Amino acid sequence: MSVLDQLIQPGVLESLTTLVNNLLKLEEMVISITKFYDTAQSIIKNRVLIEDLIGGIQDFINIICWLTLKAEHWKSLNLSFLKLLFHFSAFFFDLVIKIQSSVYPVKM
């Protein structure tokens, strides 16, 4: 059986039609992924932006810690709110540590 005969078979022809119809979607998806990758690479290489981001996150963590300490004195706050603040600040603290370790790797 020749290649042309195989391509004319209904199942193969239907699959090829579906593939051709979705090529534009695939192209758009590849372009979007490429743009995202290029943006991520430019952000990773921009030390000033990363340092500003780390500083902003650290300031945010300081505010959350301050609120958590002050909340102990506020009897009207719910305990679940304090737990939420604690988990939120722990998440951002871990994020800062991961960003710092990826930007400034420890040399041994």
C-alpha cells in the first residue's frame, strides 16, 4: 500500500483535517509560551527588579508580622484570622528565601 493510499483512508484523512484545523491554535499557544519564557528570562536576569521584589515582599512580611503581634492585644480578632496571617507570612517568607537562593546561590 502506497503512502498516498494510506493518507486517503477515512480515519487518517479525518485526523489530518483535525490537525490542520488546529494548527493556528497550536501556533498561538507556542507564541504565548515563547513570550512568557522570554519575559521570565528577562525578569530573572534583572537583578534590580528582583531586589526590589524581594524588598517589597520583606516589607509585606514585616507588616504581617506587626499585625500578628498587635492582634494578640486585639480581643475582637478571630483566632482563624491570626492563623491565616501566620500562614500567609510563612508562604511569603519561603518565597523570599527561594528567590534569594536562586539569584544569589551559596558558593562552597
